[in-house]
Amino acid sequence: MKYKRILLKLSGEALMGSRQYGIDPERLSEYAKDIKEITDLGVEVAIVIGGGNIFRGVAGAMAGMDRVQGDHMGMLATVINGLALQNALEDAGMKTRLQTAIKINEVAEPFIRRKAMSHLRKGRVVIFGGGTGNPYFTTDSAAVLRAIEIEADVILKGTRVDGIYTADPEKDVNAVKFDHITFDDVLKKGLKVMDTTAFTLSQENKLPIIVFDMNKKGNLMKVVSGENIGTKVNI
């Protein structure tokens, strides 16, 4: 395997499958099988998951809700998704730990860096919920932060699109896909990979990002094996 320790970033919307809201058990099961394939080969896997399938703080703020209150609701949404993913992974035969940035001791461990790294070394899949624990920060920022803290080799951003394009490929048929691109070029071209805070943090720490289609079976294995799948962003 090209990468020994990865941070997999999944959006909450990815868990909806074909639904309009909530969690699709079939999609969870598919993801769990893909993740098990790579853990069976010794890859250490940490996961950060969004909460957009349940609630988004930004959307709440736009509707008149207090932004901080909305972001706290979004953090709880990521914990719900983390619990659902944890259940699916364990049903597939993996050992897991759910750690949260906000304390919910009855359902998850608090995030402790040394414990997280110990779990990974023991072959457990570690799911990080609750974002960074702070309002105004996205789960993309949480993903980069946790990846740096656990000394991950790469961030794998699983999306429904197979990489980074010059424009939205779902709206522009002439959009061209990049196989490789530098952090500087992403910024110069104004391409949307992550929010600026998360992207800059990754750039400053020289942590590569690979954007790929997580919904295509076998893609996760191909990415971890070093195949040219999706788009790789590096220095």
C-alpha cells in the first residue's frame, strides 16, 4: 500500500444515498465493505464525517438562527452520523472507536490525540465526530486538523465527483479534470476543493489531498494502492 495511515473525509450528504434526507443503510454498508478491504491489508484508517444530511449551521444562520447555536447543532449531527458509520463498520467485522470534540461520554470517547494514535496502531478504525468542537469551523477544517494531529500520510476526500475540474462537471459539459494540481494553482484558478481555512492549513503542513469518487466500488482501494484515481493536490 502506498499510504500506511489515511484520513478519509466523507460528507454527510454522501450518507443519504438516493434519499433526500437522513441516512441510507445500504450506502453505509457499501462504504463499510470498501473500508474493510483496506484495513485487512494493514492500512490505518481515521474518518471525519460531515453532518449536512441532517443539519447545517450555515443554513440555520441564513434562516435567522444564531450561527453559534446552529453550528452546535451541526456538530451533534456529525456525531449521529459517526454512530451510524461506527455501527456499519462493526457489522462488517471491524473494531472501531468514536471520538468527539465535544464531550458526550455516554456514547463516545473525548478526542485525545495519543489515544487516537494508539487505536490506529492497534488496527481500530477511528471516527472523529463533533467537528473541531468550535463554531465557524467546517468539518473540512476538522479533517485537516485531525489528519495533521494523527500524522496521516494523506487526506482522501470522498465525493460523488471523480476529481477536481476546471468547472462543475455536473453543470458544464466542457469541464476538464485535473489528475494532479498544486496548492498554489488551486488558489490561482479559484477552484473549490475545501474551504480556505482547511485548504491553507493543509498547504502549510504539506499534507496532500486526493479528491475521488467514493461511490464507485473499489476506488478507495485503488487510491490507497497509489493508482491514479481522482485528483491529487500537493506542493
